[in-house]
Amino acid sequence: MSLFTQLIGTGRPDVVFLHGLFGRGKNWAGIAKSLAEHEHASVLFDLPNHGRSHWTDTFDYPAMASEVADELRLRLGSAASVTLVGHSMGGKVAMLMALQHPELVRRLVVVDIAPDISYQVRTSVPLVKAMRALDLNDIASRGAAEQLLAADVDDPAVRLFLLQNLKHTRTPQNRNGWQWELNLDLLGDHLDDVAAWPNVGEVSYPGPALWVGGSDSPYIQPEHHDRMRQLFPQVRLVRIPGAGHWVHADAPVELTAELLPFLAE
């Protein structure tokens, strides 16, 4: 089953974006539109169990990387070669794809994640609990859902981020027609797998790699630097001032300013 994608820009795509946990491809639409003004066409992926892509029975990073690779070959042919940009969970998929399918990846951009266990993913536990607590049969509107979610999720931006996954579709089982578009049960039950990093052995990716961290985010630590350089010898780390984990939402202009010269190298 193919993954859902969105194309932004014209011409042959040269940039691919992979979103993070509970996200979807359109989270990168603003930056992709900025890149389109500089003649870069982008493909925005909904990863498995997210957005409009299919659900699976397991959470498996190597399988996701292979699925994205297969999709690129299907859409762009055997000569596919792109700049791959991945944030958080999508950053781990991007790193694995660069390691396992380097012929498809001209350049790699990893946004606020490291090739290690990401213990910070456990902060999603209360978010999963809050989403599961919503009685979808009693929701009259998206606004009502946000009000209910506010009891457990204080940050309005986080609430809106989560509620992008709430879809209105009437079914016989759900008289009001609201349902989660992401696979909440699988993701909620496998947060430890989301946080994990698989054993990749002694492989390395020879191409250029840009490692972007938010200055206010705890996801990239000094102890991660050596492993990142082993896997990606050409890596260069930049920190975006004032940005947290969601760098593309906190500082889209600054992140775009880092991406454009990297794309031109």
C-alpha cells in the first residue's frame, strides 16, 4: 500500500520531508513553499500510522525507511536522488534510509534528533492519555474537542498539533463522525519503540549531512556527537537560537535560511 504524499513546487522533486510523531507531511508545507520560491520542489510524506497513510500492526524503523525508499523509486525512478529532511521520529527514518539506501539520498538533514534512545519521547505519555480520554461520541465540534483536551494539555499549540489528527467522518459505529486519523493505539502502546534506535552496525553514510537542533531542546546532547560523526562523517551541527524541539514551527525562517545554502552546495 502506497504512502500518502503531497507535492509542493513544480518540476522534478529534489527535497523530501518526513515528519515527527503525531505529525503529518503538511507540517512542513510552509518551509516547502519557501523552498519552491527558490526552484526546489518537495514531496511531503505521511509516514505509516499517521495522516492519510496506512496503518500497520507493528512499529518498525527499518521497515519505514524501506517503505519510503520504495515509494521514492516508484515515483521518481531508479535515478532518484534527493535531499532528505526528517524531524524527530522522521529524522530517525531519514538517518536509516541514508544508511540503508544511500544511492537515493544526495544530502541528509536531521532535525532535532540523535541516533540513540530518545528518552524525551516519554513526555508524550500524558498526550496519549489525553487523546485516549476524549469520548469521540460526545464531541459536537473541533472547538469542543479542544476545550475538553485543554483539561489535560495546557499548551494551545500542542492541542492544535494533536487535533490536526481528528477527522470528521460519520460511521455506523461513531454517530457524531469524529475519529483519530492516526493509529493512536499502536503509537501509544509503542512509545518505547518510537524512542529507540536500531542497531545499524558499522555502516556510514558518505554524503553531506546537516544536523539541526533547537537551542532550547534537550534531544541532542554532547554524548551523541561521536556516534553521529561515526555514522555521518560529513555531518555539520547547527543550533537554531530560541527554537525548541519543533524547530520548523518555532523558527521556520531561520531553518529555511540553513536549508537553502545546504541545498545549493
